[in-house]
Amino acid sequence: MTQVELHHGAATDVGLVRTVNEDAYLVAPPIFVVADGMGGHADGEFASRTVVEEFTRLAEGYDPTRGTETVTAVLEASQRRLLEHGRLGMRGPGTTVVAALLVEDDGEPAWLLVNLGDSRIYAVRGGALEQVSTDHSVVQELVDSGEITAAEADEHPERHVITRALGGPRLEPPDFFVLPVTEVERLLLCSDGVSGLVDDDRIAAILAESPDPRDAADRLVAAALEAGGDDNATAVVVDVVGLVPDQAYDSEQQRVSLEQKLGALP
Ligand code: MN
């Protein structure tokens, strides 16, 4: 597979209102995760940390050819641990999860993007920001059915109510998206503490003004705090900085092709 060079940055902050940061993230190239835990106090922290731990385990000896099935196994293992924790007398811990993993898709590098809940994945493609994931939330359902507008969703009293997450009574199916690596300049994974407080235009401007992904992540979290910081805020920014073709393979192809041409000469 073509080698892909990635640069990344990550930032998280408890915010200005909460006392505990229940968000967690993982940067273990080529695996990146943001999780937003729920359940209050230790439970939310436990839930987001659990899914990050399970992805960390996946990062050790990672096989890019087995993308979707390994992610499903990670989510199942996380779900088992959350249910077990719930049985030990704690209130049911839950967490959202968004993940980006480099996988091999037909021999070519691709991003496998995963979403469960209302954390978000954005991609910068051709200089433009687009939201890749769709929130699993009550307000997203109301927007989809045309009952409210996207602008009304931002102010809706139930804007924090999610319809799918890890840790519920049964494992809900995540959404999967696959994007060719060559089409994506930058990925942003963030919790709703960023996307709920910083609008898409501002997110796009910060990403455009911050060539270094570490600055981009720091500035996105800072913008969430400036906007009130009423939730934990986490951002992970990943840049595809270069594709290095497998040299051995290419030179072999060229040699064979040259021999064929020479052999074809009269
Ligand atoms: Mn949150």
C-alpha cells in the first residue's frame, strides 16, 4: 500500500462550566478517536476512556486490511465493558464515539470514518469544509423530517439528546463512511462542546487560518471557550501531508513495461 504521511494536533478542555472533563481522545496514527462520555462524574469519564482504551489496543499491531470488522470488534468490546460497569451498581455510563482510521481499500489508502452519537467528523476537500457524519440526535431527526430548521436546532431545548451511543441496552450500529485519502486534505474530529458552540463558518475559517494542525486544534477549543465553554471541548485535526508510492513495486512495473516495449521492437 502507498505510504501516507500524516500530521496531527489535538486539544481538549473541561470548559468553563463543568467540573470534570468527560471527553477523551486518541491520536495513535493511523487511528484517531474522539469520545464524549455521559452519565455524570466518574461514569462519563469511564465510558469515554474505555472506548479510547479499546482503540489503543487496536492500534497495537493494527492491520489496515481489516478495517470495518476490527472497528466493530472494538465497539463490541467497549459495549461489554460499559454494561459490566453498569451492573456493578454505577449508573449506566455511555459515550459517543467518532473515529478515523487509515485502511486499505482495494489496495489504496482510504479513511474509514465511524460515528455513533453526536460528536462530529468534518473533512476539508478542495479547500471546502464539509460535515461528513450525521448526528444521531433528536434535533437531527427533527431537521431531517422538516419539523425544524438547522438554525432552530442550535437553540432547541433537546439539542443535547442523542439517539444512539455506546453503553445503551444494546449495541447500536455505527455509521461508516469511506473517503479516498487523496480526496481529503484535512480531517477534524470534535465533540459537541466544539461543534455546538462554534458554527461551521467559524470552524472553516480557523482551519483555513491554521496550517499547523496543532494550532488548529488549540484554536478550535479556544473558540469554544470564548463562546461560553458550557461543555467539555475536544478537537483532533489530521492532515494528509504526503503520499509516498511503494517504490519497489513501481520500479518493477517500469522494468517489466520497458522489457515489453524492447521485446516488441522489430
Ligand atoms: Mn459534550
